[in-house]
Amino acid sequence: MAEVLQKPPVSSPSSSATFFRQSGWLMVANIGSGGLMWLVHFLSKKLTAADYGVFGVMIAVALCVPSMPLQMVFAQQTARAIATKRERELASMLRLTCAGTILFGLLLAGAVYGWQSEILHGWKMTNPAGLWLTIAVVVLCMWLPIFQGVMQGQQNFLWIGWSNIFNGVGRLSIAATLVIAFAWGSTGMITGVTLALTLAVGICVWQTRDIWRLPRSRFNWRELLPQVAPLILGFAAVQFLFTADTMFVKAYFSEDDAGFYIGAGTLSRALLWLVLPLAVVMFPKIVHSSARSEKSNLLGMVIGGTAILAAGGALGLTVLGPWIVKFVFKDSYLQVATVVLPWYAWAMVPLSLANVLVNNLLARAQFGIVPVLVALAAGYGIALTHFHGSLVMVLQTLGIFNLLLLAASGWFTYVNRKNVPLPP
């Protein structure tokens, strides 16, 4: 069984060829799956702007799931468990966490049942089916990063990529069938999301069966909490900076403006599909090398590659944005989306770079930045309640806080590299 758990093998953190092969595959998978999910938004031409806005807010709810913290916690714990031969403790933690997510889903369903009318009115929804499907999406959006985190810790990047691709294929094919053939509107689109996530989660569960089927072994919660809590708080703060703007726009602007904004956001966030694989591959390698007191020289390569790709993508969206918006969305989206698209795209660049630096710090258990991340997220939420006079102002606020995030993560990286030398 030990031999099975070590597959795929943990590659040398200093092997740049292995790193770029793995991250290159994830880039291809992310671009492919992201492109397929992006094509789903072509279906907006079959919906009113208000109905498309409803789909956007349902997706925004799913984005609020702390997927990044969940994945990184299990990536870190899996990498450490493999490095220290504690896989049975990991299996117990995995099963207990999944049971907790099921309980959370049941509690959420009870809350929705009790306040269904108020939620439908507040979100300007007419069909409760979409609301109930969103609950399923929330639970699946917790399971997917949990099991992908285990695969990430195992460095099973091949099947992480394939699960993402099947997620994209299923989402597009099912949503297109339900919207075009049956005129289900936003409900058809969220149904496609639900069934595609089910397929992706099933793949990940099967790929990690050699871990979660292991016999139970007690693990020390008191020892685990100091490792896990900073990861959850730190990555949750970064994810909030990435996702919160959509919900605030939905609350403060008209249904049409929210639909236009979501269209621009979909294109801009595609930049992260391109650059996130670099950090995804880097994280477990640094955790593994830190657990074994080995050197790792990945940060320089990753930050350089992220800067080039993110800046190039933002420049491309700035130049080609009007044509892309016109090609994907209705003509009514053109005026608003082309104004906000450059702001949105360039706001993603410092966020992409900061994400790499935060990954590096937290992978090395250098948690001093976590209170700063939480403070930035709280400040961002407060700022959006005051500075929302226009869609551009919302994005300017996002850009300022992303720059602050980059400055903070850069400072902590500098201080830690200066004061805590790499192991010999």
C-alpha cells in the first residue's frame, strides 16, 4: 500500500524540467476547461440581462465557498503526510471533513427552506429550482478542492487537469442542451454546473481512493490546528479579494449593469486560469522540501512566469476587449463591458503576483502575513460599502487593495528570505 500512495512520485523540487512539464500540462488543462466554461457565457444571448445576472449571483455564491483554503490545507497536509509517513492520520482527517461538509449542506438546506421567499426576493429570482441547485453546487464546490488538494499534495497533476477538463466539457454540453433545446434559462445553466461538478468530484474521489480507504489513525487536533488555521484564514482572505466584488455589484447596481459587469469579470478572471497552475505546482513541492529541510529555488521562476503571462494577458484584453465582448455577448453589453474590462484585467495582475508570494509564504509555514491578509480583506469589504459610485470605482477599489496585497506579500517575502535563510 505504501508504494501505491507514493504514486505519482514526488519529483525533485529543483527540477525545472519537471516543474514546467507539470505546470505546462495544468495550463493546457486550465485553458481548455476555462475556455469551455467561458463558452457557457455565449448562452447569455439566449437570456435577458436580468436572468443572466441571476446566474452570475448563483455562481458568485459558489465562489464564496473557501475553495482555495480547502485545497491548500489538504495539499499541505497530504504533502507533509507523504513526507513523514502519516497517511493514515490524513485519511481520518479527510473522512471527518467530508462528513462535516455534508452536515453543513443539510443546515444550509434548512436555512434556505425557512427563508426561501426572502432570498428569492433579495436576489430577484423567480424560479426556486435554481436556488436549491445552488445548495448542491456549494457542497460540491467544497468537495472538489478537498479531493483536488489531496491530489495536489500527491503531485497527481495529470488527473487534476483531466478532472478540470471534464468539468468544463460537462458544464458546456449540459447547459447548452438545457438552455437552447428546453429554454431553461439560468436554471439550465446552473444545472449544467451541478452535474459537471458531480462528474469532476467523482474523478477526484476515485483517484484518491488509496488514501481515504486507509484504516483510521488518531490525529492530534491541537497539533493540527496551528498548521491549518493560518492557511484557512490566509487563503480565505485572498479568495475574498478575488470574488467579493461581484456580490457587491449585484447589491448596489441594476440587474442589467450587474450582468454587464459579470461579463467583463468572466473575461478578466480568465487570466488566473492561465497563471494559477504555476502556484498550484509550486505549493506542494515547497511544502515537501520544507518538511525535509531541502532547498527550493522555484519562487523566482514562478514569479517571473506569472508576471509575463498576467501582464501579457491584461494587455491583450485591453487591446482586443471590444472585439471579444462583441463576439461573446449581446450588443447591449458592449458599451459598459468595454469600459470596465481594462480596469478589471489590470486589477488581476497584482492579484496574480501576490497569490504566488502568499503561496510561497504559507507553504513554508511563515504565517506572519496572515493577520495582514485578514485586515486587507476586511478593509476591502468595508471600502466597497462606501466606494461604489460607478462600476469603474468598484474596480479601482479592487485594484488598490490588490496592490496593497502585493506590497504586503512582497515585504514579508523579503523579510523572511533575509532573516530565515534556506536550509543548507
